Amino acid sequence: MEQPEKSYDVPVWKFVAAIAGMLVAVTLGTMFWMWRDARPRRPHPVAPARVVRTGEWTNGMVWIRGGTFSMGAEGGQNDERPVHRVTVSGFWMDETEVTNEQFAKFVEETGHVTVAERQPDAKDFPDAPPELLVAGSVVFQASAGPVPLDNFLAWWKWTPGANWRHPEGPGSNLAGREKHPVVQVAWDDAVAYCAWAGKRLPTEAEWEYASRGGAEGQTYVWGAVQLPGGKWAANIWQGNFPYENNSADGFRGTAPVRSFLPNGHHLYDMAGNVWEWCADLYRPDYYAQSPARDPGGPETSFDPNEPNVIKRVQRGGSYLCADVYCRGYRPSARMKGAPDTGLSHTGFRGVRSN
């Protein structure tokens, strides 16, 4: 979820604390959200890897030549420091984020049911009323007006029936959004798709190296200026967050892939549109101990906001990133999320080693 600069992640326990402290009637959906995030996190099954035909997996992928770069940013968040030199080996990367039509083909061939579509197991919620054990996910809803930016409950809503087919809930669908990035996919869903496609999720180092497009030390994936030629170069939020998006970039929600110019590696949407899952576990202090060559992330996860919840790295920012609130579209910016949780602004792309 989009976070203020001083706190770059939404701790789920604050949902629980805020809801528990409310003196008004609590909706059934919010009660479920409380139960859902209080349960023990358990891994979900992943589809087995598919044998791909020769050359098939390179379709729509770009070869990223290996090299050395400076990872992180001195002017960023604490977890973006220290800046350190990293060497990555060459790899193939999807030219775009995985789209709805691509994900639909995966589901059609495998029968995969995403985390958001699965009915919660009553054994995980022994005290929950049966009517609350329904599938769903969290959806962004613009507030009616200005709200404190530390109150994310004002714009994030638990929505029964929300999933990749219905990104904003049961009343929404994918008509006309076939070329948009798939959203409401958990890390487990992204891993399952990549296994089916003969790919994998990128490491955090691979992702940042690729996003920079061969340019060193630039603020944005396209260069040093936010509006090159006076035009928006990524799908982010323009206006007063979270209630007024003037859509100056042409889009209020997700945009079709390839709507903006690619970076120096000919990769699209490496900034904005949707957050992208990476393979790595998350630790805010990892950069101080990261290997210099092909780092694969820490062996354990730790998020000081939710110390008991395993987190995976997300990169790239989304259409909800506003300069007054979140600058996650910078190439060095880091986000993290629980692997069993999808959101209406989270997607992914795959990579493959040579």
C-alpha cells in the first residue's frame, strides 16, 4: 500500500488496532480483515514448473547484459542505504508487467486459484462466524475529501469478492483491460505463474539494475527530470492524495502496458503503474551486509512494523504514488508485503537466467 515517506509500509496490525478501538459498529468485511491478518501465515502450494519449448520463453523478454552498478540512494529512505556496488550476471526479463490476458491463459491451463479467490479455512479461524469466511482482498477507494495521511484506513477497504478477475470487487471486471497488468495477485500467485512459464521472479538487485536502464545515479528510470519534455513519463498520482486524482498522465487507475516510453533497456513500466513482486525476503538492514555479486536477499525476513510477519520485496511504485505521500516510483525505492496478500495496485514480471 502507498506509504508516507516517514513510514514506507502499511503495518497490517494497525488495521487490527484501529478497528478494535472503534466505538462504532464494525462491518463484517472489516471484522474478517482483522481475523485474516491475525492468523498464522502459512505457505500456499505452487504450481510445478512447465517444460517450455525451445525459444518460447524468450518471447516478449529482453536480454539484460550483466554489469556493475551502485544500488540504493543516499537521499532515499533508511532501507535504501548504504549505497553499495553490486555486480549482476546477465538475465532475460519480461518487457512488460504480466497482463490480465497472460495471467488468464495461465489460469485456464493450470486451474490455478489465486489466494484472494480461496475461501478461508475454518480451522484457521475457529471463532469466526461462518458468514465471515469469504474470499476477498483489499481495494483502494478514494476518500471524499482531505484526510490525515497517516490514516490509511481512509482509502484502503477490505472487499469481499475482490480478486484478479474483479480488481475493485464484484461489480468490476476485466472488459477492456486485457492489456493492463494483472493485480490482486499475492507473491505465491506470482511464483506459481513464473513456474508455469519457465521463469522466476527477479531478485531485488536484478530488478533495480534493470530499472536503471544502464544509467548511473539518475533520480528516475528515464533520467534526472520528472517531466521530460513537459510530459509525464509514468503512471502515478497527480493531484491531492487520496481524494483527487486529476489524471494528468492520462490514467486514473492502471494503464495498459507500453503506455509510456521504455527505459534504456527497452523495459516498460519500471516506474509506476503497479508494484512488482521480487523474489527476495525483506530486511531494512540488508544493504549493509549484501554480497557484492548476484545478491539473492537475506535468509530471514524482518519488518520492524510487523516483526512477526514474513515479508517479500516489492519494487517500482504504482499509479497511487503521489509526491506528497509516496515516491516509490524511484528506481531505488523499496516496498514489502506479506506473500499471501494481494492488492489492487500490485503485480509482477518474470525473469530467466541465460
